[in-house]
Amino acid sequence: MGVSQHDATKLFIQGFMARRIMSDRVARLLYKKCCAAVTACMPGQEPCPWSEERFNQLIEAVSTKLNPLDLQVANTIDDQTGRKMWLILNMKGDELAQLATEYSAAEIAFFKQLIEEIVTAPNESYSISSIHALKQLKFAKVGNKTITRAQGEVLLSSFVANGWLTKSARGRYMLGTRARMELEQYLLNNFEDLSADQECVICTALVFSGVRCTTTACKARLHKHCYENIQRRAETRNGKLDCPSCRSDWTGKTLRKVGEEAAGANDDQLRGRKQQESDEEGSEEERPARIVRKKGNAKGKKKYASYNALRLCSNCNLQGR
Ligand SMILES: [Zn+2]
Ligand SMILES: [Zn+2]
């Protein structure tokens, strides 16, 4: 069978599936390379052209092809870098099962423990130090399988490389872009406070890094890029900036932080000590789960659907940088 322009789409899907997550810049570069490879295989025929419009059509075509497999193409802004990212999401993302193809049961137990520590971190810091992360290895026992510290370090790097975790310049671990997107339903189902308190007042996605209102009682949380958007809009109007929720005056004020900047110097030490104390009181099997199971998740499901629609909107203001 001869090579045709459609093969560029097939090549792109293969490259995208292998990566699962890539920046907008890399996605465009990948498609350009796919077009060039296909053109090189079709001497004398019309070349496979690259254009901005064709890239948008490509994303739509890839999404249509993957939907029957319960996979979805989505984009988001990376909390840390501010870059636009493209992801292939597993739409059955209400459990951690999708990690099973990449990791063993003990490794998934370790990841689950890390997620819990990150999501329940004090002061909305949503981050843990690498020392505290490695301490969680003791909860990653499945049967008689354990993970050594050296294996744990490799595993942490693997979680970062696969987009499940992010490691900051300060060396703290946070939820990665893939975890925030693909495990959103899992997080909403398991951590009750999240859906009530951590929705961005601008885009409604969960905020694990960003800013919060200066008024203590106000629940307004915003991603950094969403905050910058309303800041820019305020500048083009009269320069006056209000909280979108409680309307308190934000003009010239430094907002409180959400994410690793909110982490206290001794947070992880105190948590480690508490974990140790509860371990000494009882065996690991008796350790009470701190995950708060939601009684019903109707709200979560509804929200997830609307969030997907938002993410798929190619005309939204989530512009890559
Ligand atoms: Zn937002
Ligand atoms: Zn407010």
C-alpha cells in the first residue's frame, strides 16, 4: 500500500501515544516532522503541507479517532511553566487503574500515598519535600513486596518523567499536569474538600498552585495564569482589580499563595513526626486512612463533563507561550 498524506496523522498519533503529554511547541514540531517524513516517502507527489489550520484539524481528527477507545485529547496550561500542554487522557479516570500498565501494585500504592500527602498538605501548599516523599515508601507494601529507597528515588523520577508528578526548583513534589487532568475525578471522589474549596473562580478547574483571596473567609482561588488574565483585563480598563467572588479590593495587593510557596519550613517534619507517632501506636494495617471518601459524586461527575468541554474548546483563552 502506498504512502499518503493520512500517514502523517497516523505517525503523529503514534508519537503522541508514546509521550501521552507534550508541550504545544513539541506537538507542532512533531507534526511538522511527520509531514516531512511522509513527503520524503512520496517523491513526485503533492507534499504534505504544514499549516496552523491543518494542525487544528489534526487535533480534532486525532481526538475523533481516540474517543471510541475512551481516550481524549485535551489541553491545559502547566501550573509551573505557564506553557500550553497537550495530553491524551484516559476518560475512565475515576480510579488509579490507568497506572497499572506502567507500574506494579507496590509502586501504585506508593503513588497513591504520595497523592494523599500532597493533597492533604497543610496551608494549601499541595507539595511535599523529597525527604517526606521517600518516607512514604514504608506504606508501599503489597504482600511481601517492598520498595527500597534507591528504587523509590528512581520511581519518583519516573513519576515526574511521565507527567504524574512535578518537581519544583526547590525540590518539592507536586501533582503533575497529567495527574491534575487525568486523575481529576479520582481526586474529586476521594478528597471531599477539593470540590468545595479549590475550584478556580475563573475556569472552575482545581487549583493546586496559584493565589487565593486576601479575605480569609472568601473561598476564591485562582490559577496563576487565570489571575494574570484578569489582571491584564483590569489594566486595560481602569486598573482597579476586585476579587471576582467577594469583591474585596485587590488593587496593588499581594494575594495569598496556593501551592509550594505556601509551604511552611517545618510542615513536612511535623507531618513525618505525626506519621511516626501513629505508626508506633498501631500497626500499618490499622493506620486510619486520611482519604475522605465522598458519599455521592454527582457533583464531581457533572463538573468533570463541563471541564472537558472547556478543555476541548480550541478558541478558549488558554494560549501557549
Ligand atoms: Zn483557572
Ligand atoms: Zn474574595
